Amino acid sequence: MRQIYLDSAATTQVDEKVVKAMLPYLLEKYGNASSQHLMGQEAKRAMEESRSLIGRTIGARHDEIVFTGSGTEANNFILKGLFWELKNKGKNHIITSKIEHDCVLNACKWLETQGVEVTYLDVDEKGFVNPEDVRKAITDKTIIVSIIHGNNEIGTIQDLEAIGKICREKGVYFHTDACQSYTKVPINVKKQNLDFVTLNSHKIHGPKGVGALFIRKGIKITPLLHGGGHEFGLRSSTENIPGIIGFATAVKIAKNSNVRNMEKLRDILIEGILKIPNTKLNGPTGKNRLCNNINISFNNIEGEAIGGFLDSYGISSSTGSACSSNTLEPSHVLQAIGLSHAQINTTIRLSLSKFTTKKDVEYFLEVLPKIVEKLRKISPIKLTQ
């Protein structure tokens, strides 16, 4: 059966070039980067080259990039580490949005049990944070503003430059989770006044289990992990050299032409799906939306049923954030943009990759109307736009 993968916001297929680059560091050059012998120093050299490469892509110095085990770890490190560093200086306030990734929201909820006050900013119906709301929320106790760059569910790309300018004027730190946007949307830590940026590998055709964190030079932060003092003393753990090499290779081979192609296919998909009556696109359109993201409400049939039928045709999709799909809770992102629980239950997310083809899109648009027609005949849900 034909297999079409449209769940690349959850994870991506590892590029063969990435696998090829990693193999020597699994089988031959497997030294520990902390070891002083030749094999260890060979691993360290490759790691530092990878660090520099990733840093250059966002306008950062090589020693401002700290490798982590995931984007989730990096987000937790920033929020918790800064609080621990600054709590004795009277700082106990964090500003974030209601459409952050679960790891940011859950870290904030935990920090609230430790005495942190968190402001959760509203977004508009397209998922945008109003920069003026950020300005109004900042107090003399604010530690950090943390706003996701490209939303994993509805694809909204925030105006980091406008928010970063306000944070710099107010003298508070600014962090963005750029796991979904990295290599798809330009990031420049100087132009956007970013103090911290979370990146990861498996959303861009690299391996799972490796991420990176930009920490602006000179900012002190308490580590989550204590041990041998790896990663400039900020993240103790033996570095995942094959993963780091794979991550850097994925970054190196990322192309703007891939982004343009995904945008084109995204728009063909959106146009085709919206021809089906009683459907609604969630999130923005055009350049304000991630090139690979589509989120559609069908309004009178369950998203899970659509996903199940798509799977039977060999098409992988998602009914919401794949990171939390093991729960029955409605999407907090779709709630934040004003959808009812009933509408949320009728929603699916499709996310493309550089490997998605026009034939894949054509096959999907051939199959989907049949599924929708069949399900609407038997659906007990009666909703209209």
C-alpha cells in the first residue's frame, strides 16, 4: 500500500545524507569528546565544527550554542535555570502565551508551585500575540518573556523582532522556541534581540535525541544537570556526537528551495480541502504561516475518524499536537483561538516535509473527499461554520 507521511510537525524522516554523516561516529570515530586521546579529540573537533555551523545560521557565536537532548530539555532549562539564578534578586515573573508547546506550559505550571507568577497572554483568532500586550505585562519582577516562533499546531509565525525590541527596551530576557521554524523561517538573534533560542534536530530531517540552545554570551543560568561540566559547564552529560553530527548535517543541507516547494504544496492542499463544504482553515495564510502546516476543522465529523480512515489509505496525519495525542484533552491552541470543544474534535493537522511530492498531495485530495462524504452520512455531529 502507498505510504504518505503528512505528520512532519511530529517528527521527520531522517535524510540519507544525515545517516551517512553519522555512521562514522557510531562505528569508527566513537571517542568521547572529553577524552584527551586522538579519537576523543577527533570527536571534539567534529562537535565544535557542528556548533559553529549551527551558530552561524542564527547569527550566534559558537560558544553561545549549548547542545541538549531535546527541545523540551532546552525549554525547561531556560525557564527553570533562570528562575533559580534570579529568584534571590526578587525576580519571580514569567510571561508566555496560551499557545506555547506543552513543555513550556507544563514547566510554567510547575514553576507556579515554586512561587513563580506566570502571565499567559491571549492570542487573536489567527494565533498572533499582540506585542503591546507583552509591553503591558512586563513588571520589575519579570524574568523572561517566552514566545513560540512558529506554532506546531496552527503554523502561526510570531513577529519576534517587534517583541524582542520591547523586551530589550524593558530590560527583560527574551526566549523563543524555534523547533518548528528553524531552517524554515529566518532567525537572527541580534536583529530580533533574542537572548535564548531553542532548536532541535528531528523536526528538520535529523536524528531524535539531540537539540541545541542559544544562550547569549554573559548571561548566567543555573544548570539543570550537574556532573562533569560539559557544554561550558551548563549541561553535564557525555555529548551525543553522532546526533550532533547528524543535526549539523541536516542544517547544512536545508535549502530555501525546499521551503518554497512546501509553501506551494501547502497552498494546493489548503485550496483543495476548502473546496469541501463546511470546512475551515485554522491559523493564518501566506507568509505568516509555517510553510509545511495545515490545520482544518471539518465541523461535523470527528478528526479522529478522519485520521483513522486516512491511515487505512496509507496516509499519516494528526488530530492535534502529536506530543500530547495520548490524552483526550482538547487542544489548548485551538481553544486559545476561539474554537469550541465540538469544533476542536473535528480538526486534523497535516504537516509536509521536503520529501512530500505533488503526487502525494494529489492522492490525498483524491482520497479525502470520499472519506468526508462517507463519515458525514453517519456522523451524529451537526455543526456549521
